[in-house]
Amino acid sequence: MKPAQVDAYLRRIGVTHPAWPTADVLRELHLRHLLTVPFENLSIHLGQEIALDEERLLDKVVGDRRGGFCYELNGAFGALLKALGFDVTLLAGRVYGEGDRLGIPYDHLALRVRTVDGGDWLADVGFGAHSHYPLAFGERGEQADPAGAFRIIVAGADPAGVRGSAGEFGDLEVVWDGRSRYRLETRPRVLGDFVAGAWWHSTSPASHFTRSPVCSRVTEDGGRVTLSGRTLTVTDPGGGKETVELATDEEVLAAYRERFGVVLERVPAVRKEEA
């Protein structure tokens, strides 16, 4: 990334240029990203290409003030962190779905980040609802976060981390409030490794991303606002929800603009399958 791109990205998320790549700086960047850059799959429903190229990711997230899903958000965030002096490794994960079945290979992209003050962290601004702050990568006990209780445990252990082994390749499980959310490989990857996963998620009828447009971000009070199709849901920090059905295209476009800072010319529409 060029210095001007770094400055523009930091302005996008409302952070001044940090002096050093420390754990505290990483925490601030992580939270600010979740507050300002939405998790969204709108490109799929607007007929736009999902391009895993650093320049095009920056054009989308920074230039167009859009969001994205895991490959785009963590891909762009990882590029920013590297430019700021953090040691960043891309990791592949497989998300647990219905029936606790693991998803496809390269189902998810997350980041292992090393700071100058001696810590390794799991940073993930692309999972949708997840931890507000990075998780200590080597910690196997419970980690408290505004979003709930998290653990990083060896694959095969129960959610409390009591038993199990790390598996053939040292895989880990990311557990949130007692439930395994995704399995994480520890071997380094590059952005190009995730192209097939991004293609599958943006085209397959079996992918939940193709079933409905969704746009979501953390709110300043620690809650969440989500627009799924035409349903706008505001969740408070205590878990209380307020839901509104938006009746017109104008209301939907206004919600994208006012709630997420996303300006669209038309409402994203689910693509109909050919007979």
C-alpha cells in the first residue's frame, strides 16, 4: 500500500496514524473497522465481481466506502496492518453450519497478527457477528469480549477446551459462548488461495450468501444493526431486538445510506435460478 492509501484507509475508519504497531493500536483498529466498514454481500446481488486483488479491495472498501465479506474485509484489513508494520499471516478456516457440519475448504479468511510488544492475536473483522476485539492467539482459556465469551482451543477438544488434540496440522477451533464457530488452520496462506472459496460463496445455491442480501455492523453502543433483505434489525448490547420491515425501495436505499454509509443506485436483488 502507498502512504496515501494508508492515510485514506485510516480516515475511512476514523483513526489517526499510529506511532507503533502495538496490541493497543490493533485493538483500536479492529473495533473501528467493525464500527465503520459493514459486513455485506451486496456485490453478489448487484451482479458485481468479487475480486481478491489488493488494489481492487482497497478501491471498494476505501474508495467506494463499501464493505464486503470475509475475504474482502480481512484481505483489505490485513493489507492495512502490514503497511502499518504489523506482522500478518492469512489463515484459512471452515465455518460450522447446520448440524455442526464444516463448510468447504477456504470457507473463511482470518488473520494472525503479531505486534511489536510481543503478542500474537487472532484478528477477524469479516465474520459478521464476532468478537469486537482481537483474541489472544495462544490463550486457551476463556477470553471476555463485549460480544461474549470466546475461546481458541485445539481441534477436537470440547468447547470448554478440556480434551482433544491439535490434529494433523495443528488446527484450532474458535468457540463463542460455548459453541464452535469455525475451525482454523495454522499454516500460512496467500490471498489467491481463497479465490475458489469466494467464487463458491458468490455463486452456489448452497451458499447462504446467495440467498439474501445482508449488511451488518457493530453500533457505537456495542449492539448491532443489520439489514437482511428488507428486514432492518437493531440489536442492543443486552440482546434486545427491534425489527422493522421496509416497504419500499426508497426506504431500503435510505437504510443502506444512513445506517451503513453505503450509497447504492438500486436495491440488491436475489438472482433467480434459471429453469
